[in-house]
Amino acid sequence: MSPPRIDCRRCRHYAVTWDERFPHGCRAMGFKSARYPADEVLSATGGEACLLYEPKPLPPPARRPSAGRRL
């Protein structure tokens, strides 16, 4: 059974690079790739999922304007 697919875009270490040939990067492992970094790790390790995946922190909740008086 294959490991669940990791979505690099939801990882805190994922980076988009300016290199057109290698647009995907992993800050934790320090490399750029034409494919998503998790796919590179999967093929390089013979099927082992990325162990450095960390979900991005959730954004703060949106502030709603107060119902007070306007000036």
C-alpha cells in the first residue's frame, strides 16, 4: 500500500522559486525541483513519504468591523 499523497502547497517548508526550470522548492531539505518536493522524496527513497512535512499554521481569523458609532 502506498503512503498518502502529501500536498506540498500546504507545507510550511514549501517555496515557489523564480527558476522556470525548477519552480518548486523545499526550504527544509534545501533543493529546487521541476516536480513537487514530496514527489522527489518519494521517488528518491523508493516509496518513503516525506518526513519533514509540517502543515502551515492557520491564518488568524478575520476581524469583523465593530457595530459601534461611526464618526
